[in-house]
Amino acid sequence: MRDDTETHAQPGRLHEVSETQVIRVRYWAAARSAAGVAEEDVEVAGPVTLAELRAAVVGRHPGTRLPEVVGVCSVLVGERPVSSGDPAAVVIHPGETVEFLPPFAGG
């Protein structure tokens, strides 16, 4: 069975492109509060790393707590949890949805 958490695809650069490819980003709880939105689309030119995606979303929300919050979030790509221990090793492809889930208290 293939592990899609990490792939050998080469990450691309985050920027405006003529043929729009999008990664949908969803924020939960404190991440939603810090971003001020529940979700947003990030345009990419191809696959990007989790580190690049984090930098892009933080750059969209200057002056907020988002950098601290996404730094401690669990991350889902699609419905798969991914390791955020090495965000440069996690490759995300256009068309995927990434969810930032802050730690929750209780249980």
C-alpha cells in the first residue's frame, strides 16, 4: 500500500499562475479565530511542501496569532493525518484540502 503522506514529487513555488491550481486550507478552533476565516484557497503552481503552505497562509494574515497557532496544530491532508515534525518533507498537491487543527482540551 502506498504512503501518500510523503512523496518524491518536487515541490513548486507558491505564486500566482495563469492556470490556477488551488489548495484549500481549512482552519479549526483557535486557528479559525487567528486567521479570521474558516477556509481559504491558496493558489499554487504545482506541489508544495507543508512548510511552504504554512508560510503562505501566515503571510496572508500579518499581525495575527496565526504563526504560533499553526505551529502547534495537527495537520490533515485530505482525511490523512500527516507528520508536521518535518514540514519540508510533506508534499501537498493542488486539489487537496489541508486542515489545521489546534490541540483540543477535554476528551
